[in-house]
Amino acid sequence: MAQGEIIQKDFSGGEMSSKVFMRDDLEAHAKSCLLMENFVPSLQGTAERAAGTQFVSDLGTVTSVEAVRIIPYMSQANQRGLLVLTPKIGATNGDAQLYADITNGFGEADNVLSQTGLTSTTPVWENFLPNGRISGPSDWTIEKYPAYKSPVDGQLIGLYNSGNQWASINRIWETDIAGETDETILTNVATIPTVTSTTLQIKYVIGTGFNFPETRTLQKLQVKIGSSAGASDLYLQEWEGTIPAEGTEINAQFSDPYIVAGNQIYLTIRCIAVYDSGAGLPYVTALASYRLQYFFIYGRVNKDINEETPITTVVPYTASELKDVHYVQSPYDVDLGEPASASKELVLVHPNHPPKRFYFNGASYVFETIPFENSTGAFTPTDWAAGNYPSCCASFHGRLMLGGAQVVKEISIPSATSSESVWGTEVGKWWLIETSDGTAQTLATASIKFTTIYRSPIQWIYGQKDLLVGAREMEYVASAEGIFQPADIGIFMQSTHGSAHVQPVGFGSNVMFAAEGGTKVRTMNFARDDDGYVAPDMTLWNPELFASGIKRMARMRNPHQMLVVLLNSGLIALLHQDAYVQISGWSRLNYSGDVHDICVVTNEQGIDELFLVIIRELDGVRNFFLEAVTDWEDSKPLDYTLSTVSGVNDPASNLIKDLNHLINEFVEVTANGVYYGRIKVGSGGTLAVADNAGNAVIVAYWSVGRPFSATLMSRPVIAGDPTAAKRYSSLNVRTRGSTRPYVGVYDAGTSLDEALYERVPDRDPTVFMANSQPIDGPTEALNADQVYDNTVVNLGSDSNQIVVVKETLPLRTEVLSISGKYTGNSL
């Protein structure tokens, strides 16, 4: 009887093909998995569960819309927007719809994805008693405070001291007046913005640093909010004698018909001394110090998508053409002396149509054909025609570069005269093609036209250090000894991998492009030893994942550099790479629907957010849903569902409403921070929350979404006799900041559903948790740094002993290691 031990503590190699099932001689083999679905490898070596998606909008049925294309767009005000294009159907052109500032929050229902806010004037600090003094408050400001968020993740706006330091509010006074003597130590007035209810929330931390009154005095502290200066008709909190300890957060709310936009509310904090004159002394001296860390007043504000008025019947692309559109946005503002110029225009190209542009003209958004000109007026290159217009575009050295044509050969277009040509506009003037075809230009800023050196239609162009050009059978570089200009251009072939008509993306110092008919991803980078560009295959160890072909690619930079690859199968492949520490690995995302399109929009903090168009079935009808992934790393405990919406109930009740995009679906429900299992949404878009005993649960805040499971499969055990039947005597999966996932073993050749699973108990008394069984207590209590050992025994024998880790609950999972001892019997 053979015995052995396995341990895997590095998953950064991601998912590898079963073709290398037995290749333990490979360095990558030791840190790879057989399957990594909805897990992502971290650069530190762990396997983290991928975050789910947030619901943004229902874009319509597949039958009525046919196709959707999403493209990032940045406005003149630097708002991060999303341009949604629908196709031409029959003789009617499609529409262009801009979702402006989309990364600032989204949600359609009255109580969905709220963001809080309360505008305020500069705080007024007043000292009324002659012997009182204040230290610290002059440093206070009114700012957004990102570290404290409401239950629905809205930003709070309020008072806090710079650097999150405590502000000392010291009081010294003398009095000989019997009874209460007070001093208003803080007054602040704020104007209520537009809010969606008459309820406001309060969150603050106030405490006492020291309090040394004479025996004849008693200290009081009051926090008041009212409709007039010093009033407490909206809120009053008073402490007498005992003041909250430092660090105690006070949470409260108040409701009043007075809470409407435009009305003013007043915050007052009062320090009070109560003097007993019966002691016979003429006066008493009292000293106290209070500390205020922050004070927020906030109300719920609807964060609907900021939809600009759609531009109807302007998009000429059919459903089949829409996916092949390439785009680039100009950094240049409008040239006031040139009527053909457009500010920050987004250029779109397809070989069947003249180049288009989308921009804001100062009054409205415009979608139109670019009115190219030369020095004498309107101008179009003679070889541009239907089926022979540019098929790709890029920005390079201040020029709009246009290249290639005729993506697919059509019998009706017998010639493709410009399929190897590249045009460049004048520098900074993306509408000006000054040269007539073939005419030499001498100015460094002049327009450019060149042709590649072999007969092979251009598929993409990309501006980097040099201008990179991908053709159907080869890749080129167009470069210059000095400034890239008409008189100084060289065209050099670099490789013969052959490119697909998929727009490439920059990835660090490299450029990722689809090659070999769109079934591989290659990375083009300059290699000094080769004195040129090389393009190694990034899909070498998992070619089957890309067999359906590549449809779209996008880059994300957080939590680390990731290449997002949309496959024709509707799955997403993720490349996690850091070339400097030689880490590279793929994983896959399965969003339980066909992903139709993707793009990345960078928010105001520089964080990339992934937007997706996903085809989902809604009450028997296939719809296009716009969804987003905004939190990839260290997501909150309940971020692991699909088409997720979150909100608050005002007033609290056991009903969650406005779930129209989830009608008749079983959804994961969390309420008040506790998971309540899977509940079916009714035909009216409403569900009722109840506990295991059937009692109604009064819900203050909630999160609802479709189920989203994650599965990790280890490499097989190949030591010793590969055919021997093996059994783990014990198997341990160590996780960090996680719930207890299912742990099982799986034999190749059977279905994954036949794996022998066991969920390690984590409750007292011991109860195994099923797919939809609630967990005990708030999930926010999970310690992100806590390490858990999940040990199971006697899971059966087979020849491979592939370990399966699976989580079906909407909770965080991060795998640190898999280890176990096994025995094997050869027959």
C-alpha cells in the first residue's frame, strides 16, 4: 500500500489544460489548477472568489433589439460615460444612448442603490461664555468621508477633522448661578438637498477625554438637531454625568414632514454645568474636555442612471456589423477656426460605412459622418467606398490613424484596393486629410498615407512607442528615426502569426492582440535581444478555453493588471499577469448567461469598472441586461450574486419591492446583514423575507441577486502508480476570511455534480449548510485576516483524487492551500 502527501500553496498559475494533466515537470504545473471558475488567482498566490455583478439597466429583448454595443466615452466635463449603440433593423437605423457619469452610481427603483448626501455651509463655531475656550475646531472641514458608509454603500458627507484625528473641545468656566449654565460649543446649519424620504440618518462619534468637575457640579452634554438655531424638535440626545467612551459610534434616525429639499436644519452641541449653590461657596470652577471624531447627517438620494436624450435612427451598423466596430477618442478640443472640428470626438469605423464620430457640440450630442477636408474643402480618398472604408483606427503622435478595409471578402466587392493602406490626419486636426492620394508632404505635422509591404488585409492598428499594425497573416511596425512624419516612415515586418479583427489593448508596456483566427492571445513587446518586437502565445497552457474564438478584449488595472477576454461562447477568460515577477495565469468567469459585450470604464478614483451586456432569460423572454463589476478585491461579504440590487426600506417592512428584472427567479437574499437563503420573486417584482420558522423579518437594508457559485479544481495526484486507486485519509483546505466552502473529490470522466462533497460545519450545534440554508449572525463579522482550516475525511477513492472546492452561498472565499495525506492501492 503506497502512501503519499500533497500540498498546494500557490494558485497564481491559474487554470491549465487537461493536455498537461501529467506534466509535473513544468514549473507552472505546481501552481496551477484544472479548473478555476469564478475564482481569480492573486499575485500573492491565493485563489480569491470573483465578485458578482450589479444590475444597471434592462436594454430590451433580444428579439426587438437584436444586438447591443457598449463603448466607453469621457465627456468634456471628464464624466466617465458609457455609449450604448443599437443596430439598424430593416431600413431603420439604430439609436445612440449615452449613460453619462455611469461610474458614480446607478439604480432605477426608488429604494435601490441609494447614495446619501447632505450639503452644508462652512461650520460656524461660536463661543458664548467669556471664560470658555475652544481648541481644534478651526481645523475642521466638510468633506466626503470614504471610510464610513451607509448600509447601502452610499458616501456620507459631514463633519470630520482633517486626518481623521480627534478634535479636543475643552471647557473651563466659573459660575455662581444656581441651576444649569450652558455653553453652545458647536452650531452648524445645512440645507437639505433632494431626498427620497422624510427620514434622515445620523452617525457620529463623541466622547469624553477627561471630566474633573467640582463635587457641587454635574456635567451634561446635549446633541440637538432642529428646524431653527438651537432647537431640538427633530432630534435630541442628552448625557448626564456619564459621557460615551471614546470610539463609541452613535447611530440614529429621525423622520419629520419638515425634511424636504430646501429647508434648513441646525445642529447644536451644548456643554452644560449644573451648580448646587447650597454648598455656600461664592462660585465653582469646572473643567471638562470632550472629543468629537465625526458627525454625519445623511439622507437617501436616488442614483438613477444619468441618461442623456437618445439620438435616434443614426446608427447605420447592422447587428452583424456592430461587433466589428473599432473606436478611439480624441484628446483635442474644438478648433474655433475650423467648423469641421469637434471637441473630444469619439471616432467609430467599419469597412461598410464612412467613419463616424460622436461628440457634444455645446448644446446636444451628435452622431454623424466625419466631414473630412483638405486645403480646398470637402475631401474623401478616392478608394473609400462601400465595403472599402477603413476598418480600424488609433491615435498616434497626435494624429487620427485609419487603416485597413474589407474585413470579410464579399463577392459584390471584387476589389479591396485600400486593404493594406493606412491614413493619418494632420496633427491635432482629426478631420483634415490634406494630401491627395499619393502626393508627398513635407511638413512634419502634415497628413500621412502609407501602404504595408505585403499583400495581407490590415486587421488592427495601435499607437504605442511605434505604430503597430496587425494584418491577417503578419504583424508590422511603422516607425521613424525622429518625428513620425511623411518624410520619415519605415515599415518593418515583425512576425507572421496573423491577426484577427479584434481591437487590441495596451497591457503595461505590451500590446495584447487576438491571433491565429482569434483563437489565441499574443502579447507584442519589444525585445532588445531580438532587436524587434516578439509576440509570445499567452494561451499556450490552456488552448481549449479559447476554441470558440475571441470577440472582444479589455484591460483592467485593479486589483492587478488583468486582460478581460470575451469569448464567442459567452464566457469570459481573465489573464492575471505581472511580467516583472514572472506570474501569469488564466481563470474563467461564468455569469450564468451569455455575455454579449464588454468594456471598461475608469472611475474618478482611477479604478477600472467592468461593464457587461448579458443575455438573461426574464420570465421566459431573453433580454439584454447591462451589468457591472465594480469591486474585484476584498469585496464585502455579500458581494457574490449576479444582477444584484441593494437598498433600504423606508419605512422598514418584510417586503422587498421593485425587483422587476428578477421576476419569477429564485434569488439570494440578505437583509440587515444576515443571509436568508433563496426566495422566489413574485410576478409583481416583490418578495417577502421570513426566517426558518416562517416569521416575517422586518428589513431595514437588503441585497438581492441571482445565485453565483465558484468552483476550484486541483491538479490530480500523479505520484507513484497513476492507475492506482487513491483515497485521502484526511483532506484540508485552508481559507482566509471565508466561510466554510464545500470540499470534495472528483474523478475524471464523471460529471462535476457527481463529486463527493462535504461542507465543513462552522456552527454550534453542528449543522451542515445546504445551498439555501441561512447562516447564523451578521456576515460582516467575518475577520478578513482569520485563517480557517476546513478538514474532511473519507470522501471515497479514485485514480486521480482531484480536490474540488466549491462555494454556492453569496459569501467571500479565499483559498490559501490544499493539503492531504492519501493511500493508494495498485490492482
